[in-house]
Amino acid sequence: MVVDQRAEGAGPAADTHRTPIERFTMKIGIIGAGNIGGNLTRRLTALGHQVSVANSRGPHTLTALAEETGATPVTVTEAARGARVVVVTVPLKNVPDLPSGILDGAAEDVAVIDTGNYYPKERDGRIAAIEEGLTESRWTERQIGHPVVKVFNGTYAQDLLDKPRPKGDPERIAVPVAGDDEAAKRIVRDLVDELGFDTVDAGGIDESWRQQPGTPVYGLRGGVEEVTKALAAASPERPESFRA
């Protein structure tokens, strides 16, 4: 079972050739402090970003993570305030339970990252719209009322800490990035690059089935060429093991 290892869940777009000293410092809100959310909090604060992190149990349960990283523990409704990027990394079954207006107070052109996966048998139960063919991230968009950029859903959480590599390193891992908003996708791809990973444009959200669980790219630790081939080899038919 992979649920515990993978996602559960600044101004203009940055120049991809900028040096570390030229990086934009952004305010980033993270909703969900599990494996992926916790490790993104660790990495993004280490890179100098101002991170607010929230979970369903309340800020008092995030004291240790805050002390470790310098992130600010907040309620879910506060996580997006002033944020240029918001990461939604909660179990898919919990997305409809997120408070309405969770993006209130965020930057007008906020980029929302979705790391979620649908695990009907192990965790989420049956979600009819997804079973009928809606992509997981399109379903998430409809729940939160905002476009998303899908990334890190097939990434092992520990790889966020252990696998970053400089640009050009032959062992640098690439991850697929899907989204309809090209400006938001550019911001996310730049942020992923800053985190130490290459990216491959996986198309729009209606094409994001190519990186859902059970596809060749899901969990793949490969470079740009391997990820590109894996995306092309995907089938739109959901594997039986990932159906309710």
C-alpha cells in the first residue's frame, strides 16, 4: 500500500535561469501536515519561504513541526491568507470537508497545488464522479472552487528530503505537472525546480489521469525523458486496483 509514502492527499513567474540569490521569497500556505505536507514545510522553510501550515486537528498539534522548521502553525481558514502559493495535501475523502472560502485572503492570482490521490479501497471510499471518469484533480477543483496544479501526487514523501539534485545533475528526478492555468503552472514549475527536481508539462487537468495512481509515471524515479515516455504510455482506463 502506497498511501503512507506518497501524497495524501513572488511577483511574476520566476526566471528558470536565476541563481539562488535571485530566488523570489514567497508566502506559502500548506493545508495538510502529513507525509507530503510536513516534508514540503521542511523544504520550503529551508529555502527561505514564509510558510503557514495547517491541519484538521488545529495549530496546537503542529508545535513540534513549527519549532523544527520556523513555519507558522495556523487554522485551515488562515493558511491561505496573503499566500502566493497554497498546497492542498489532504486525503481526498476530506477535501469536501474543507471550510468554504479557504482561499479567501490569498493573492488574487494564487497558484493552488493539489497533491491528492484517490484510494477508494484503502481510504477514500467510492467517489462516483471519479469512478465515472472525472479526473481526481478536476474533482478537487470543483470542491474548493478554484483551479489547481497537480504535482507531487506520485512522489515518495521521503524523496522530497533525500532526492533533490542541482539542475543538470544526471540523477535529478523529474515530476509531471498538470494544470489549465499556464501562469500558475509556471510558478509551480519554478518552485519545483527550486526544490531540486525537474518538471515535465503533463498538459491540462483533463489530461491529469496520465499521472494518477496505477499509471506508469506514478512512483517513477526517473529523469525528464523517462517521465515523458511514461506519460505517453498511460491508459485512460483506471486499473481495477484503484477502483471502488
